Amino acid sequence: MSTPAPADTVPVTAITKLAPDPSHIGDLLAFEVVVAYPDGYTVNLPTGVDFSPLELVGVDEGEPASTGTGWRRTFTVTLQHFAVGEATVPSFDLTYVDPQGSVQTLTVAARQFTVDSLLANEVDPAIRPEDPPFSLEYPAVTAELAIYAALVALVAGLVLARLWARWRQRPRAIVTEPPRPPHERANEALSTLEARRAELLEAGRVTDYYLELTDIAKSYVQSRFGIEALDRTTDEIRRALVRAGDRLAPLSADELVKFLQECDLVKFARFAPNDEDASASLDEVRDMVARSTPAAESPGSSSAAGPSPRPPVDGPARQEAS
């Protein structure tokens, strides 16, 4: 149990502050208790302190701070009061423990404060009567003109907005650049992959290298000859080439299928080619592109040599596979 310390031997002192003062009904009141005490002592604010008739909102117990000759600790108690006039924060006890472990109490004095009314400085303010009704003279020419002008402006704005929207939605000529020839796109992709070959192989990404290489070859065959090849297996491409007949000329279906099957060994059978084999595979695709690149159009000629792209013919092959 804690016992009150003799008044003449209390080594712990407390001062209080309250803000705002004066306050208004419902204001949050910050009641600070600043306690000073020597080394070896600990000070606490007991739980369950009753601040009636004030409402307790919260308590913030600050950390002890050194003063050089002792310690200081601040307890901030947030309160509210809902009555007008003079009010009092009631006194309460703090507990502290001395170096011998004895628990003592220190009484914090009550503090008075004032709560002002939110109304005017009148003893008994009376309710004001209602304002007399206000009516415009009729006819109110100015008001009518203002209303009509606002309506006309609104209609005009809606019409202009509709016309502007229709003008914005008018058909416009779309100017696009002609697509690049398939052989240009393929050669550019091959050059990019060739520059990355050493990096991919050193990183052990042989499968990624051959995936990109076969995608370049399939994309070229599809855009150059109109034969569906992207997102197709080697067997599906072989059946499509059988349906296409000689459309792959001057290339042959056998050499394309053989190339794809060799790449499948790397992608699926985990065959590990060396740098020389990887370079040879890329050169093989580059050679197929070079041999099937259409000859440049000569002045006055009606068409370039070599077969032109045609619609995909993979439909029958897909039906056969299914």
C-alpha cells in the first residue's frame, strides 16, 4: 500500500498547467502535471483516477527527462467540460517509489478554470423573431430578363457543345507508313539477336536464344509467304507446307522443317550446342531470308520476281490436325 509522505520531507514536487483557460463548452482541455524528483525515484500516474464532473478523454505519460540535478516528467491529461461557469479539476494523488522501494503518494492540488458560453454576452438572450417575408414587385422585369438570358445561354452552350462533339468525331484520313518488307524486319531482328548471342550463351540461356531464332524464322515465313507459322508446332507447320505446295519457293519445305526440328532438340530435348553451332543456325536463317528476298522492281516492270504474300492456308491443315 502507498502512504502519504510527510509534507516537510517530500522530495517530489508537482506543478499544473491548464489550457485553454478560459475555454468553451466541449473544448479539449490539456491539463499538464509537471513532476520534479531526484535520482533513484520513479513517479507514476495511477490508473482509474476520477476527474468527475469532467470527462476524461485521454492520458499521455511523457518520458522522464534529466534536469542535471534530477528528473522531470510531464503527464498530460485531456479533459472536457460541458457546463458554463466556474469549474474545477479535482485533486488527485500521484504515486512515487523511493530508492528503498517504499511507495508514497503526492497530492496534486485542484485547479479552477472558467468555461464561457458560446452565446452573446447576455444574461438571458432572447430568440430573435423571424424576418418579415420578402417579395419582389411584379412584374420583375430585371429578374425575368436574367432568367431568359440564362436559358438562352444554356441552350446555346448545349448546341455548341453538340456541334463541337460532332466535329471532333468526324471521319479523318489516317496516314500510315507503308509496312516494312518482311526481309528487312527479319534481317534487323537477326542482327539484334546476333549481337546478344554471346551474352545469352554465357548466361546459359541457350533455350531463349533458339526460341527467338525460331520466332524470327516463323514470322518471316508467315509474312513473306502467307503461311501460318507463329504459335504453331513444327508438325503443324509441316502439314501447312504440304497444303501450300510450292508457295515456299525458292525455299523448300524440307529444309525449313529440318531447321525447326534441330531447334526443337535444343528447346525440348535439352541439346546444348556450342557458340559455333548457334552462329551457324543464325546464318542458316539469314541465308533462307536472302535466297527468298524478292528482286528489286525495275522501272516499268509490273511486279517483282518471286512469289508474293498470300492469305494464310493453314485452315485445312488445322482441320486435319484436329
